[in-house]
Amino acid sequence: MIRKLQIVFAWMLFATTAWAQDAVVGIVKDTDGSPVVGATVLVKGQNSLYAVTDANGEFKLTPPKEVPFTIRVSFASFQTKEIQIYELSDEALEVTLNADNLLSEVVVTARRRNETAQDVPIPISIVGGQAIEQTGAFNVNRVKELIPSVQLYSSNPRNTGINIRGLGSPFGLTNDGLDPGVGFYVDGVYYARPAAATLDFIDVEQIEVLRGPQGTLFGKNTTSGAFNITTRKASFTPGASFEVSYGNYGYIQAKASVTGPLSKKFAARLSFSGTQRDGLIENVNTGKYTNDINNIGGRLQLLYKASEKTTITLSGDITEQRPDGYAQVVAGVVETKRAPLRQFSTIISDLNYSLPSSNAFDRKIDHDTPWRSGNDLGGVSLNIDSKIGPGTLTATTAYRYWNWDPSNDRDFTGLQALAKSQNPAEHKNWSQEIRYAGEISEKLSGVVGLFYIDQEVQIHGTEESGRDQWRFAQSSTNPLWQTPGLFEGFGIRTEASIKSQSAAAFANIDWKVTDKLHILPGIRFNYDKKDVSYDRRAYGGLDTATYAGSKADKTFLQNSKNGVYTSQNYKADADENNLTYQLTVAYQANKNVNAFATYSTSFKPVGVNVAGLPTISGAAATDLAVIKPEDVKHLEVGVKTTPFDNFTLNFVVHNTDIKNYQANVQSPEPGVNRGYIANAEEVNVRGAELDANIRANTHFSFYASVAYTEGTYEKFTNAPLPLEETGLTDGEGKPVYLKDISGEDLPGISKWSTSVGGEFSTPAKFLRQESTFFIGLDSYYRSEFSSSPTPSKFLNVDGYLLLNARAGFRISAGTSVFVWSRNLTDKNYYEQLLVAGGNAGHYAGVLGDQRTYGVTLRHSF
């Protein structure tokens, strides 16, 4: 494949150097008479015929064989101009481009209709397809570095959470019984599982990130924000693009897309993406490197233009990920409140074991259980858009699936404490959304819709102890703990399922009271129902019934096993309906200032536990099987400004209060080592955000985003203990499992995070052709944050600064070659810290990638 791509690109570069003898010559100026340097002059419909203006604004263009033809002249921050040529002339053509405030004219579809971003009274960040391609932002984990209010935490595709302003998914391991609070939409289709966030972007046109509750605009309820992703559509104009990237650590990524007409009524687009990279962490036990990348995906769109008013799009996509990862590295050891014999350092000393390194950033592990993260996602959708009256009726029907096939070493060591830890899952859902959006009258516009989704998750889990589990579970000096085979092969097999349905009716209206004053009410009625079945059966280990010992010995051994795993079986169901609303008042003082204030309510659906429950007196605490829905109250005040052409400056302050916040709890019991979910009584998140974009001139452009966020447990009286307090007892020697952490910080929230960057471009020669040289730098900073559901002295991730850079040439409107580097300074940093199963005292880190670099070649026509 690589050699074929090399041949294709070599041919493309050769083809673009071919010039005819005759030429159209001219000069491009702005309205002040200054030359526009680096503008693209292109024969419309024939992308191979182009020119780039030089330092004097002059160009020389090879014409097509026949007249008439149309040339298109374009450059960033100017309006594109088209000129029809009826006959060739020796006289130089003079073209004047008018300035265009493109930064404020970015078109978004957040409110289900085309609008400019600065006119929408919603905090919204936009990342265009070109920025995604040139900054290496090929999934959400990269996009978060461009939008500092976004957080993504992923210890593997399943355990992925997307948060906006620290809200959306509880911090920690994912529980399938919770709905995400951040909506993830691709071409209007809701992606129900957070694993979708690890997908490589294929043919993305634009990403809009809406902040704050958006339940009156989108089908599935979104309590903290939404990703609205649009892909490039099938076109009746033939076109294609090809891209290949090479980098260190064996990085290879190839992308291709082809579009064109199949007939007068049908068009299609076929897209492909494949990514490979070697591992970044050495397993000294196997001699191999883990945490590699092995992704492949494709998308097909068929467009049927039924009439001038109706289009029908059938889309299908499939993604297969087969990485050897995601391994975590022991990052530290904490002394707990347990007895000395239960401290991690004592345990591994007794087992004659030592960690391969005391420094996580040596990137060495010795894990004895293979890491596997098989991740398959895909689906089909049918979308109908029909212009009816003053608006557009849209109907979207979709089916999606997700299959997860993992293997993990959850004790994070070369010891056989947990020999197996895997929770395969199969998810499928179908959804239907019908909405009508548009301008109803001169004074009234908006969207009304209906939404329904039916989901089912089947879980087939296995956890199994190994030969060293006895030492981790040992709680006394009784020699029976060392009974051969007591825990080896002892485990649990889990069969669980969640069936859920959600239905909603929603509306959002924009009432133009005056030319300057708009009132925007919204309302949503939501119904959710969930049924959970959980069946966990213990198996293996020593058969205490046939053990050749006294009755007291048999009882001791069985109780020891029960302290590690017990069978659990329960069924539960829950349903909930609620009515939520929002009200926005927007005042556009003039064309350069748009102020707004929003108050909204929202609900996050009921949650169900399907990863094991803690035990009370030996019995499962089934009252935790179902947890309450979140009740959200949100206030936002902001202003969007355009102080002068090509400069936007937006500011917003926000406050969110949540009752019955759905929190993640890490239990010290190995039987629930994936954690469970519970309600915190009250939570508050507040902050301020500043976004600025400026194109200083034809050479320089800059952007800066700053987010200040504070998150607090206003009231959480039954929180889990932090790692260092595991084993805590009260004054009477009774064990303590819960703690009041009211007033403490929420996990995963940095008080400060920023994204700052810019690009310089100038005309230059490349391969003897006129082109544009560019160099860009992007920086991302976030301050310290807690990586534990309950604040811990040890599980805090230090703040870090990342620098990403790129430099290269845009040879024509459709060709570019550039080099890039991510984490240019080779900063060592953690994405997340995780407590090992059983709370023995050690914890592991999800390591950020070290410095990576490479080259990308792209051509489109």
C-alpha cells in the first residue's frame, strides 16, 4: 500500500508541473490597491489549471483549450471572486478582492439551520476540516488541545469520557449503565457510546462544540454540551483527495476520498482512513512494545436528489481498531491505613518481586496478562431533507453498533494478582429523529422535533485471580492463606444486560422582538426507561468442600474466598419523565456586538449499576442498583464581539448547579474493582471563558482560548475513601468505607486551561512552482487537576504545557506538503491516574505520548 501511494503522489507532483505555452496573466489587488500575495487563481472545474500570486500580486495561468471558461480568485480574509473569460488577450487582467470578515462569517448548523457563528447566542467553538488536518487532530483527543473547555479521558476506548467544563461523564472507569452528558453527533446521528470518541476522523468538514445544556436543540438530552460534527457530502462535481503521513515510531496514516455523480440524480462519496503506529511502552517481560495503533475505517455516502426541494442521503461507516494496548504504568505507591502486612511494598517484598522501574516515564512494564482492545463500531443512516414551506423537514433514521473485546492487566504488575480482567460488551441501537427548522415568518424562526432511541448492551465479563492473589488478600498471619490453589483460577463470570428506551419532544424558538432584541424560549419533554439484569457467578479456586482439613479450616478458607469474589444476582428497572426548559435573551447592539443571557434546566437520565455492587454483611447492596437522575440548573451570560474586521473576541461566564450528581465510586473490594456509581447530593461548576481570533494581515493569523473553571462537591456525605485512607477504622475499631467530602474539588477539572497558536504564510517557490510557505505553532496548557473521585493527596496530575508545530508548502489549492511535530518539547505528563484493583496502595498512570514527528503529503482535485 505504501509503495502504491508513493507512486500516486509522485505522479501527481509531476502532473502539476506541466504547463502549456499560452497563458492568462494578471494582478490581484485589494481595495486599497495593495497586491494580494499568495492568492489562488484557479480555472473553475479544472483544478489542475491554477496559479498562485507572487510577491507583486502577479500570476500567470495556463488556460484550458476552449473558451469561455471561468477563473476563481480566492484568498483567506477576502471574498472569493469569479471572472468569466470569453476570449484570450495579451492585456494583463486586473482583479480586485473585497475584504471579508471570514472569522465572523463561519457558518454553523448548531440550531439546525445555517447561521454565522457570531450571530448564534450560544457559546460555541468551531474547528474546521483544514485545521483538523494540519494540526494532526484526527480524533477528539486531539481536538481537546484546540478547545480548552473540552476534556477527554481515556484509559481505553470503552473507558472513555468526554466532558465539557468538567461535566458529562463521571471521572474514572466507564459504567455502561450511565448516559453521557455530552452529545456526540455525526451528520445528525447520535453516537450513544463514548468509545466513538476514539474514532479517527474521516472526511470531516467541521466540528462545532456547543457548551452548556442543549436539550431543546438536539434529539438526545445533552446536559453539558454537544459535539456537532459534519462530514463532507457527496457531490455531483467529480473530485478526489489523497493523503499519506509518515512519522517516528513507525507511524503511517493514509486517507483517501472520491466523490462524483453516478447519474443525473445520484452522487456518491467513498472515504477511507488507516492508521498504524508502533508501541510506546516496553514490556520487559515479553520483549515487545505495547500501546500501538492499528485502525482502519471507511465511509460511504449515496446522495439522491429527488427534486430541487428534496434530497435523500444513505450513509454507512465501519471502523475496526486492533491495538495492542492500552497499558498503564505504575506511577506511585501510597501507604494506606491497612495493617503493615497489607501494604504494597511489603506484599511485593514477600513475593520477591520488584517493579521494572520506579519512574513511570521510563515507559517500562512487565505485565503478564496481554493487553487487547478490540473495538468495532459502525452503522447506517438514512437522512431525508425536504424544503416545505418556509422551513426544512428532516427525518433521520439510524442503526449503530459497538463491539468491545478487551484484555487488561488490572493489577498493573508482573504478579499474578488479577490474572484476567476483561469485560467484553456488545451494544446496538436504532434511533429516529424528525424535526422541522427554519424561518416561520419575518419575526419567528426555530426548530421543533421528536426523537426516539432504543438501546441494548450485553456484557460478558470475566475476572480471575492468579497465584499471587493470596498475598494481596491476606489479612492475618494464619498460614492457611498460603494454601496451594486457594485463589489461583478463582474468578467470576458475568452476564449482564441493559435495555433502555428514550423518547423526547423538543422545541426552540427565536422571536425577533425588534431588530436588536431576540427572545429564545425552549422546552423539552423527556421519557427514559431502563431494565437491567445482572448475574455474576463465582467459579474455580480451591474446592473447600473437599479440602482435607478441619471444619474450622474449611470455613476460614471459604470466607477468605468470599472476601475476594462472591456471586451476585439481581434485576432492576427504572423509568423517569421530566419537563425541562431554557430561556435566552439576546441583544445585538450593532453588527459588532451580540450579548446574551441564558437560564436552562436539564436532566440526565436514571443510572443503573452493571459492574458489581459493594456488599453489606455479605449481601449485595441492591439499593444502589438504580441511582437517581441528575437535576441540572444552568446560567450563562456572554457577549460576542467583532471589534474590527477579521478580529473576533467572545467572553462568557457560566454557573451550573446539579442535584443528585452521578459520581463514580472505587470500592476496595476486588469484586467491584471496576467501580460503581452513586449520587452526590449537590455539585457546582462555575467559570469564565475567553475566545479570540485575529487575522492581522495576509501573512499572520492568531487564536487564543482561555477557560477558568471551578468544580465543587457542595454536598457529598457518602463519598468513597481516597486511596490513602483505605482500611480506615473508627474509634471502636470498626471499618469505615465512606467519607463526607462536601466542599472538596471535583475530579478532572483544571482551574486554568488555554489554547494559543498562530500561523505565518508567505509566497515561495517549491519544486519550481509558485506556492505558499506556512509555519504554525499551537500550544495547550492545563493546570493541576484531581484524578480521584474523592480528592487524594497523591492522585493529582501536575499541570503541563504542550507545543505542537507544523511547517510546509501549499503548492496549489489542492496540494500541500508539510512536516509536523506533536509535544515538540518532549514533555512527560499524565493524562490520568488510576487506582489498581483492590486498593493495595499502588496506582498507575495513563501516559501522554512523547515527542512525535513526521511528514504529510496531500493532494486533491
